[in-house]
Amino acid sequence: MFRYRDEGKLLVHAFVVMPNHVHLLLSVPEGLILERVMQFVKGGFSRKAGIQFGIQPPIWQKSFVDRRVRDAAECARFADYIHQNPVKAALVETAARYQYSSLNPTYWMNELPQRLKPDTQQAQSVHR
């Protein structure tokens, strides 16, 4: 995933790798489509797992579930859902303790598109 991000084939905003599934909050760069981006992620992982661990396909289900993020509030809810997944699965007590997540400071995430960034002026007025 990060290799393709570094090559400009996707933007990663949040993620969690669970024992039996993955959640990604990503943006598709102009000129690509989501299906192709997922082909990079799933195909790249399958190839590397095959070489490194001798795992034979199929590794992934044939499909994936996608949701379009409409605004900053929805984006925040999706990111929270992603980060809380290991807590709900009782893998950790707090989301920040799960190392295979975008909350781990080892990983850097791409900035959100401008339309999905929280309105800080509005957020400040709400919290006063």
C-alpha cells in the first residue's frame, strides 16, 4: 500500500490491518479509478506474500466494499470507525495501542482533500 502511495497511485488517509480484513480510507488520484487502485493494493500484497511466505492465491476475496465520503464529518466518522476496529475486536484496549493502524506514529498519512478537512474555525466556535 505504501509503495503505491509513494508512487502516486493512491493517497492513504487512514487504515487498519486486522487479522482477517483491512480497512482503508484513501483517495484515488486523477486519472485512476478505485478498481485499479484496489488491484494495486491487493495484487501487490498477494505477489509479495507469495514470494516472501510461499502463500498461494487466492488471498483476497474477489470483491471489496466501497463507500464514498461526502464531507468532513463523514470522513471523521469513517476514520474513527477504522481506528476503533481493533478495540471492538478486543485486540487492544485503546485504538492508539494497535500497531497496525494509521494511529501508529511510525506511518505518515496523506493530507485529506480540502473538501474533507474539518473547518477549524467552526470547530473552535463549537468547543468554546
